[in-house]
Amino acid sequence: MNHIVTVQDAVTAFESWLEPTAAELDAIELEMPLILADVDLLDAQITALDRVPSELDTRRIRRARRRVLAARRELSNLSATVTVPGGAA
């Protein structure tokens, strides 16, 4: 008779030490406006990929780029004054 045994590493692949720390989650939350602005820019660029960009597409991409730059500026100004504990991001 052969016994069927599960592989412990495969069953418990997501241990608690693999989860992001509180400091890493705080860093992600701090960068969230930039991440969302980047997503908006990518969305505008993807929309204009399969056709000739109209004036509206061009304006949408230009506004999205400005939002990305503004979010980067805000994040860099904020990160110059705030230190995230734990050495994350």
C-alpha cells in the first residue's frame, strides 16, 4: 500500500513571511497617486494605439502626462521630508 503524502512547501506556499510588511504597504500607499496617474497615462496611450490619434486623444494623453509629472513632483517633494520606517522604498 502506498501512502499519499502532500508536499508541505507546496501546501503552505504563502507563509506569513512572504506577505508585505507594514512599511512596504505604507510605501505603496504613499506612491498610489503616482501609480494611478501612470495607469491613466497607459490607458490613454493604449486607447490611441489602434487608430490615428484624434485631437481629443492627443489632449487626453497630454493631460495624463501632466498628471504623472505632477504626481512625481509631489512624491519627490514629500519623500524629501518623510522617511518611511523599515527602509522600504
